[in-house]
Amino acid sequence: MMRAAVMTEPGKIAIVEQEMPKIKDCEVLVKIEHVGLCGSDVHYYTDGRIGDFVVENPIILGHEAAGKVVEVGKDVTSLQKGDLVALEPGITCGKCEFCRTGRYNLCPDVEFLATPPYDGAFVEYIAYPEDMCIKLPEGMDTVEGALIEPLAVGFHAANQGSAAIGKSAAILGSGTIGLTTLMALLAQGIRDVYVTDLVDLRLAKAKEVGAKEVFNAKNCNVVEEIMKATNNEGVDIVIETAGAEITAQQCAELVKRGGTIVLVGMAADPVYRFDFGKLQAKEASITTVFRYRNIYPAAIKAVGEKLIDVKQIVSDVFGLSEVDKAVEHAINHAAETVKIVIDMNK
Ligand SMILES: [Zn+2]
Ligand SMILES: [Zn+2]
């Protein structure tokens, strides 16, 4: 038997004993070591839904996971007992138009960890396909392995924005995804990155990670500040990670002529006022991000080679038996937390 943190209904998480999973020939058994707590986990806990994904049955949350291989299936060739791995959370069909063209994050039949009706990784052990377990290099630990998930979102955002050396960028929202996006941009040679948020702690973290300047939207007009800092030109890439109407609107103001807006944060409600005229007059484009694709190996390499210190975003660590406390902490102490990680051995 093993322990699992099951959300029996929104707002309630219980630790229950479950059968140990059995592996198929193409799978490995992973002892989960660390799992990042994501904003989506918190949303399922508070609201029981994210858009069209609705929690109807008890569900295990957690999709940012890494652990140790403790058993391998008959057909597994690339992994051995003892390997540390990061779990890429979406198991795709491999057959649809999107999978076949490499855009597997758009697969309509994906089974994504902790997205109803699929269970997630707040469990001691999980049976998982070999090809979705990416081995961590020597010297990399499972906290870093778990954080590859949000880092992959940051890399995908940078890619969608055609990040390249010499460009300038603004990141609206300095939560986990804002910070991992900042890390991805810096790793790709972008130095002029401006970050905005409402929480000082998160902005301080952005500064520590390497933002050129940070602005708290509570205390100043961030559009004016960024325009001032860029000679009134705006930035080549504006990345929206807050999922708020006001930040979506700011994108049209901040983008430079010919630049790109990348929408990463998902606004809970439709944004009704957006200045498309302003966008057109600059011939700027809008692109979006849904999860990520083909990025795990590169993101792991970047962390393994110390190009990125992804662990610096971790502000709090809780144990498996405290997942409910961790979620409550994220809700009640938002201004004092950046990233919460669950240590599954505690
Ligand atoms: Zn996540
Ligand atoms: Zn597919």
C-alpha cells in the first residue's frame, strides 16, 4: 500500500492508503520525491474547475513531479533503477494531426496529470511511460526536476515570442511562470527585461533572478515607466502571465512596432476591451501558449549545466501529509509566497 493526497471534494484533501500501482511493460515505477504546487492545483481546490475542466469525482492533484525509478518494465531500455527523472505530465495519443506534426501539446486526447478526470502526482508511487520520464543528469536533484514543468512553460513562452539575443522584453506578472519566463529569456541572451506585479516579494525575486527593472503596479503607472525606460519605443516581446484584463490591455501599449505579444496567463473571464487598432498601427502580433512541447530535454540541460538556477524561486516546502496546509498557505499568504514545493518524503 502507499499514501496519496486525494482531493475528495473541492476544499478538502485527505491522505488515504491506496494500492501500489502496477507497471506495464513500457512503464517504470517512480517513487515521487518532489512535486511543485501549481496555481492550477489551487484553482481546482478553491473553484472545482478551470474553464471547461470540472472536478466531478475525487482527484489527486499535482503535475510538477520528479522522483526516482524503483522498478522498470520488461520493454524499458533507456532507464534503470535508481535513475532520477522528471515526469512530463501530458500523455498524448501519438496519432492525431497535432501529435503527428510535433505539436503534441494540442492533442485533444491528452491525459494530463491532475486535470480532471486524470489523477496527478501527490502519491508516493506512480506507474509512468518510459518515454515521458526524462532522466536528470548527475548533480541535478528532484526539486529542480519538479520545477522543470513551470520552466518548460517559460521556455515555450520565450520561443513563441521568438526570443533572441539583443531583443527587449516585458513580463507582466511575476509569479512562478513570470519568473521562469524571465529565466528562459535571460538564458537566451535577452538582458533588457522589465517585470511588473502587485507583490513586492515577487518583484524582489525577479530582480534577484536578473530583471533589468521591476515595477509594482500598485505604486506607479507601469506602462509609463516601461515606455520611459525604453525611449518611448516599447519592447520587442511582451509576455502576459497574470491572466488579468488590465495586463492584457497593457500589452497593446507596451509592444514595440513590429513586436510580439505572448499570452500565457489564462484570464478567467473574456477580455472585452482590447485596443486592436493600436496593435495594427504597429503591425504587432499576438501569439499564445498552451502548456509546452519538445522542451523538457532542453530545459533539463539548461538547469543541469547551471545555466539556470530554477530552485531560487522556491519559497516554502511542505510534506506529503501537509498538502492541504500547503494549498491553504498559497491561498492565505499569497503575498509571502513565490513557489511552494511538496517534499513527498516528509
Ligand atoms: Zn503547473
Ligand atoms: Zn494526439
